[in-house]
Amino acid sequence: MNTPKILVSACLLGCPVRYDGQSKPVIHPLLQRWQANGWIIPFCPEQAGGLPTPRPPAEIQADGRVMTAEGRDVTAPFVKGAEQALAVCQQQKIKYALLKESSPSCGSTNIYDGHFRGKKIAGEGVTTHLLKTHHVQVFSETQIDEMFNSL
Ligand code: SF4
């Protein structure tokens, strides 16, 4: 096996970067091994895009914009964060990403429906979409074993 580098949502690694100032650490032996191997590049697109922590929750709307519940359009920092994630992948030749499911930046199979009512729909986050269109394979925290088989 080569020595792949993997871009990982910083919140999955225990960094308190989520909108609520918390993290969502994932304990998985493969992730721990990859960290020990030095393969992991932590990244938070929303922080990289210039948003503060904590910050108001935001959801992707039907028209593609990202809005907070109060009606503030935060599409620009979400796009900026996605572009920075892509730049890191391109600079470091990263072909794999392990990103937090359901996030408006990092979700890969589902996101919240845009109405701030806790309902999820099929879809992907802004960063996931940009990475996928540039041939970075994106997996969620529920797909670590599957990801291992494609490295
Ligand atoms: S943008 Fe991604 S890495 Fe940052 S807190 Fe949200 S899910 Fe985690």
C-alpha cells in the first residue's frame, strides 16, 4: 500500500470547531492507526472560510445558498472554505477525505433539509461537492472500513 494522505473533518478528531463549539470525535482503530502513521490532515472548512466558533447553525437551501436560521446568507464563507479544502488537497496530493456526515460543508450522503427542523434529505455539503468534482474520494465517519478497502 502507498502512504495515502487523508483530509479529515477536524471535528471528527476531537477539535472543538463545530458551530456549537463542540466536537464529534470518532474512535476507530483504523483512524487511530492512520493518525499514528501521519496520514491525517485535519481540516475544518467553515473555520477556514472565516466563520467564527461558535457560530449560528446553517443549512443549504433548495436554491443552493447556505443560510442561517436568522436568514443570513453565509454562502460565501462556505464556498471559500471549500476552495481552501480543495487547495490543500491539490497542494498535498490528497485523494481521500473522511468528512462529517450531514454537515452543510462536510456531509456526503445527507444534509439537513434547509428548514431547521432536524429533517435530513439526500445531498452533500459544499466542500464535499467541490472535492468530489475534483476527484477526491469522500467518505463519512460511518464508512471508515469501506474507505480502508479503497486506499
Ligand atoms: S465544517 Fe466540517 S470539519 Fe468543520 S465543524 Fe463542520 S463538519 Fe466539522
